[in-house]
Amino acid sequence: MAPAKKRNVSSAKTTEQSVKTAKIDLNTKVESVLESRKNANDVFDILEFLQSEKEKDVVNAVNACSKLFCTLLEKKELFLGKLPGEEEALSGEYSAEEKYSMFMRHRYNSCVEMLLEHLSHELHGVKESALCCLMKFAAAEGQHPLEDLDWTEHYSFPRELIQAVVDRLLSKTTDNSLLISRFQEFLEMEDVRFYVMSSIRESVGQVMDKSKGALVPIYQNNVFTLMSNISVPSKESELTNFMVKQEAKHEDWKAAKLNEHKRVFERMWLGFLKYKLPSNMYKKILVILHDSILPHMSKPTLMIDFLTAAYEVGGAISLLALNGLFVLIHQHNLDYPDFYKKLYNLLEPSVFHVKYRARFFHLANIFLSSSHLPVYLVAAFAKRLARLALTAPPTALLIVLPFIYNLIRRHPSCRVLVHKPSAEDELLEDPYLMDEEDPAQCRALESSLWEIKTLQKHYHPDVSKAAVSINTPLPEQEDDISEVLEITTYELMERDLKQTQIKSVPLEFETATQLLKGGGDVLAQHFCLE
């Protein structure tokens, strides 16, 4: 075993030395190219290392390319404008300096292409270093443009390079979530974020149109991951962090205007949501919609079609769509026909077991808080919840019972459900129609809340205690259900187990100290006589 160990150590040392040698050699090559144009062909040796199979060699080569071409861009030694082909550059009537700048520009383009390919590399370290190098190139190109751009609109920002990076990040075959999270730090720069949003919209349009309505799950997941990392500032004064500093007419630049950011953000999301999405992605989008998407849109009402479609799906997706609809109804005066009918039909046994139960009851409580709702509607909600309560878990019952009590407090006309006069010949049959979808036709006002009376004999003491409250007049102060919305079965059991036990139980006011005194003497005499 000892000789083998020795060989392993020696081979490791050899590998380490070879890496150091390669790194020194690359740095020497970069310095030689920058020192003299006679050594221009050394750039081929540097680019050759980019194709190495060893991760460290590739990373070192990326760093070398970054140093080399960023310096050449600063020195303005790369050809500016429309680049002729290499054969044309050699045969044409160009000066030696122009031929050199064309030659290095072609090498720069080759380097960028290889780095873009490395964004799909199997090793994350290579992908990350390639991404960082490309963004350095983008910053350098912004300060020293290589193309004649549209100065009236885009100024000197390298749009094509950013578009190429985004296209590679949005892979159709590889989940790039980890690489996109690394890219997030660049999205903090206002101009990068602006042009990334434009690039995403263009990419989604091209890819999804080619798919002709079919799902592209990996691609769509990459798009969502990238878009969900984008947030637009709330004030124009916050637009201060730019990758490319525009010296003249900065205020006229679209990337420096908050309204333009909101417009592009809106078009990006609407362009993505108009295509068919995987079912699990609906939930991801709806979870962040009211906080991370609607506030940053210039016209949030344009999301009506998506939200109403999601609301019609049913189940957990409908529950999550409530948040977005709530924002549009209360803040943007959305008129949604049959909204309460749909909300009524969302009350099913599964609502007590879904992950988003707390959010649903919080929103339902807000929607039913208006005192202008018709009595039949409020009574229908109270009765349906009471019926569902018969099979609900204790954690849900601790939400439902105060919820029903609050409905009765807000609408005193619903007290008829509690104090229902009964006749001796009345049939013992509940007129309420549980299967009726229209709350106006379910006959809730003809029924009573007998289910709560049944829950007074529930096995859990907290539930039975809450149900007994209906026997006495309800106080005017509403119950705060926010405290029980997030409660879990584990927390409920822990609370019961940690209840303080009474250490001593008082039996009498005065403790007996001489219970047998006096009687003992008589008993002794009795035994002696016998």
C-alpha cells in the first residue's frame, strides 16, 4: 500500500506543477501579445487552452482572455465598425495597423463564441468563469463600442452580446437555475436588466412560436427562473447603478427611464404568459404575482385574462389566483362577474388540506368583510363552512368557527341561522342544498347551523370550547383569525402537552393532622376488654 500512496502523491504534485506551469505560460503569452504586435500569433495558443478538457486549464485560459481582450478594447486596438472577412482583410488595401486590428478583432469574436459555448459546459466552474468573462467584455464594449449603434435609442450598450448570453442561459435541454442565480448580481445594474428583459421577450417569442403551442418544460423553467429574479425599482431616483456610463444625453436614454423599465417588464411577462405553461408553473407564478409582478407593471389590468383563466382552473391554482384578483378588484376597480359564486364553489373539503389554506381564508375574510353583501350570500358561506366543518381537522376548525362567528357579527340578519324557531311537526331534514353551485339557490336561510351544535361534542377540547360559544350572545368585538391561520397539528399537540399541570390539589380548607387522635384510646380499651 505504501508504494501506491507514494505514486499518488507524486502524480498529484506533477498535476499541480503542470497547472502552475500552464498558468505562468498563459500569463507570459498575454504579456508578450500586449508588449509587441510581432507576438500576435501567440493569441492562438491562448485560445487553444480554452478547448482543453481540464477545468483548471480552461478557467486559467478564460482569465487570460479576459485580461488580454479587455486591455485591447481599452487601447482601442480592435477594429471598429463592420468587420471584413479574414481573406478580404489580408488581400485588401489596408494598412498594417488596420490588418492587425482586424486580425485581433476576429480572434476576439472567436473567443466570445467559445465562451458562449462554455455556458453549456458540463462543469459549473467553467460555465461560471465564462459568464463572468462575457459580462466583463460587455462592460468593456459599452465603454469602447465596436459597432455603429443606434445612438438615438440604445447609445453604446452591447445589445447583441447580452442577447447571445441570454439565449445561452435559456437552454432548451439543460436546467440552468444555478448559473442564472450567479447571473442575478448583474441584473442589479439598471441597463443590464433593461436589455435582458428585452432579450427574454425576443427569445420567448422565437422559441415558443417554433414549438407551435407545445410545451418546452426545461426552456420555460429557465425563463421563469430568470424572470423571477428581475425586479424593477419603485422610484426613478433609484435608477443609479449602470454598467455603461453614458456621458451625453443620459436622461434621454430609455434604460434610464422608469416608465420604459415598467413597459419592457410588462411586455416580457405578458409575452411569456400568453403561451401554454406546465401546470406546476402556474402555481409558481401565482405565488409571486401579487408581490413581484403586478406592482412593477405600468398597466396591471392587462393580467386580467391570465388571472381569470387561472381562477377557472379550480383547486389550488384557483386559490392562488385570488391574490392577484384581489389586487385588481380593490386597487384597479376590476369588475369580475360571478366572483362570489366562484368563491363559494371553492369551498370544498380539500381547502382545509392545501398548502395555501391560510392565504385563502385571509383573502376570503377580506372579500366577505363588506356590510353591503346580501344576506342570502353571507348565509350561504356560513352554512357551507359549517357543513364542511363536520369532517375538517381540528386545526381547520379553529379557523372556521371564528370565521363563521365573524360573518354573523357583521350581518345580524344571519342570526336566524342560530336562533331558528322550530315547530313540533317540523320534519327533521335540512333544506340546505350542498350540491347547489349558486349560493342564491342553496336555501341556506331556511336552514340552521346545527353543525356547530354537533361540534360541541368534538373530541378536541379547543374545538368543543369554541363551538360552545354559539350558545351565548356573541360579543360585538370580532375574533382575530390571523393568530390561528398558520397553526399546524404539531403546534396544537405541543401546546396541549406543554400546558402547566396543577402541582397540588386542595382537598379541604383545613388540613387534618390528628385524624385518629382520641379514637385510638377507645379502640385500645375495646381490644383489652375482649
